[in-house]
Amino acid sequence: MSPSIYDTAQVLQSLPPAEGGWAAVEWLLSQQQSDGGWGDPAMPLHRDIPTLAVVLSLRDYCRRQGTRAAIQEGVAFLRRQAAMWSTLAHDDLPVAGEIIIPGLLAQLDAAGEMHIPRRPYGKLVEFGERKRKSVAKLPMVPGMPWNHCWEITGTEPSPLLLDGSGGVSHSPAATAAWVKAASGQPKQEESIQRARKYLANAERACEMGIPGVTSTIYPFERYEQLFSLYALQIAGVLKDPRLEGMVAPIVKQLAGALGSKGIAMSDHFLQDGDDTAAAVMLLHEFGYPVDLSILYRFQNDNHFVAYAGEMHPSPTVTARCIHALMVMGKDVAPFQRFLLDRREPDGRWTVDKWNRSWLYTTGHAVIALIGSPYELELREAVEAVLVSQHRDGGWSTNGPSNLTETAYAVLMLAYVERHGFTHQGITLALDRAFSWMLQNYRPFAPPETKVKCWIAKEIYRVDRVDTIFELSAMLMLDQRRSKERGA
């Protein structure tokens, strides 16, 4: 997983590495953008969380030349950003942003740094108060998503909060805050050591080798398995005999991990609708018996959710659930209408809770509409993807063409083509894309050169998942070209 600015800043503030925090400070300073903020410019509203966290964490390192200036530039960036929050809609929220941002702003005030006007954050604060009230009614048990921002909400470091991974709800930031709160309590020493081991593992997961620089989620092994196999499935190569020796054992593992409540991103977290839909579909494809009531647990009226109580549902979660139900021959018409209600006038689906790329969201929505009566809507979506192809043959929703989003577009176009949808622009678009992907694939490129599309407390990349999407698209295009030549 890509290194996290937010979690690194929180770890640096709560639990600096034994070796000292200066290497992590240098890394954080290197991530500051030219406008003074931190975080990916592709998602402006998702930049306040990492920027606030870095500004707060750097206060103890002002002896380093340039740190004070970096803090001031960060605060100036936040003041410029503030106006954007006045028109906030539910769908614009970063994950847990309604809890984290007000909490960090309060910390900034308490620290005596430059004050950020509160008025523009009125809607965000209102959302946060509603979320806090709903979460307050939920049990404080291990592996629950509402503890993922314990670094903001937590007070009492109960050992019961540590899940099987040793951390607090798969969050390095929350776990570091828990260790800080528990320190000095001899009865907690064993739990503290478990949590420290978790933090060491989360740090290794981002493969930076800088003490204190960590990932934003850990662990995530089921998520990696499920989404990687789902990419192969979209590409039509899931059951390729050459892959069977690798795929079949993973599917068998997943069959054992799927319980009566579904499956989660790891064996230590709360089950979610997204991973469960992918698992149901994959197991069905390999002939395993599947009880669909597991999937319907995540139904909320005319759509599906990842977790109960979400303030804004994800279109791609509903799309993946539709796909699973379609594969199993079930009626999906009410859920397809939910997707259509979230379509933009130009034929795209542009907003999702878990991925910033409209190419990802549109691709999943289109797959969920294949075989439906919505021929016009499908055609408009396909044309929206075709016209957005860059002149070089790749795609991107922000900046120059990149391999990951090109893979999203390619997989969608080839999927609809494989399922009988015809459009005269698809062949040329895929040929151009294949040439661009072959020329630009760099398997060992530095992580900072690779695009980040996944959304959590900040934008991140799961490198193996994204790489398998890219490789699946290229493998599929290679096989498609071979069939054309054979014909």
C-alpha cells in the first residue's frame, strides 16, 4: 500500500519512532505541494485531512530549517480551502471526514496556531454531530469501522479495542493514539506490545523503509485477493487454464473465509457488502454453494451498502452486488434504477465513496447494466468513455494518461464488447490503448510515480490490486488481438 501522509503525521505526533522522527519529518516535508497543502490535488476536499495532520505534527520539529515556513504555508492553504466546505454535499465527504476534520481543527485551535474560520464548516460539523450520535449507540468491539478514527474520538484505551491484527480497526493512526493513551499502565503492557507489533507490520506494508512512514489501512489481505480475482473476472481470464494453479487455491481460501455474515477486507474486520459481493460471485463461478442471504444482508431498500449506517452509499458497491446477482440469475431491476438515478447528464457516473476515478465508477455501473433494457444509457456511457480517451491512447481523470485508469476504461469497453454490445469506436479505442499500455508499462517504477485512486482518510494506492487491473487489461487485449489475427 502507498505510504500515508495522514497516518504518518498522526504516528509522528502520537508515537514517534525510537530512532527519532526526523526521517519521517523529511518525508512529510517532501510531500508538500506547491500550493502549501498536502494530499492529492485530484481530490481537493480530501486534502484537508492530511494537511491538518501534518501541520499539527510538525510543531515539535521546528528546529529543522523550513519547517515553520511549511506550517505557515499549510495553514494558509487551509484558510483558502475553507470556502469550499460551505457547499458540501454528502457525496463529497472524505471517509470519516465529518469526524476527523472538526477534531483536527479543534486541536489546531488548542495548539495556538493560526485560527481557521469555522463558519464554512457548518454543514460538515452538522454531519459529524449526527454521525457521532449514531456511532455512540454502537458497541465498542474489535474490528469495527467506527473505531477507524479512534485517534479523534477515543478516550479510554481498552484492550478490547485491539482486533486480531493487534491494531485498532486496521488504522495505524488510531493504533498509535491508543498506544499513547495506554502508556504508563502496567496492566496494558502486553496489549501495548501487540499494538506496537501491529504498527511495525503496517509500516512494512508501505515498503518505504523510513521509520514512522506507514500505510493508511492494514491488514487488507482478503481485499487484495477478492479485488485481484475480480479484475481477472472482468477481463474474462479468471478460468484461463494457465492461471488455474494460482487462482483455485485462493478461491478455496475465500470459500473458507466467507461466513454467515459475509467477508471483510481481512479476517479481523467487520464484513462489508463490497467484498462479500465479489466473494459470492467468485465462489459461484467455481461451483461452490453460496447462500444469497449473505449478500442481501447488505441491502438497504433499493441499493446495497458496504457498512450499515453509511451517510452516503457507494454506487460501485451496488453495482458489484448487481453483477453478482445477475450472474446468479436474480432480479436486479430495482437496484439498476438506483444506479441510473445517480448518472450524470453526460452519461457518466462521477462520484463514488471508495474510488475517485469516474472511469472506475462508470465501468462498474455499465457492467451492472449489461443485458438490461437501458440500451440508450449504456451507449451514452460508452461514448463518454470513448470521447475522453487521450490523443496518446490512454485515459486519466486528472493529468496525463496513466496505466491504472486506462485499465479501468479498457476493461469496461472490452467487457461490453464481449457481451454483445456493438459500437464502431470500441475497436480503434482498444487498439490505441493497447499500444499505449505496452509502451508505458513499468512494473518496477517508484511508487510515487503511480496514480492513486482509492479513497480512505486520504487517497491511496493498493499496488498489487492496481497492478493486476493493469495486467488483466493488457492480457485481455493481447488475447483479443490474437483471436482477431486467428480469425
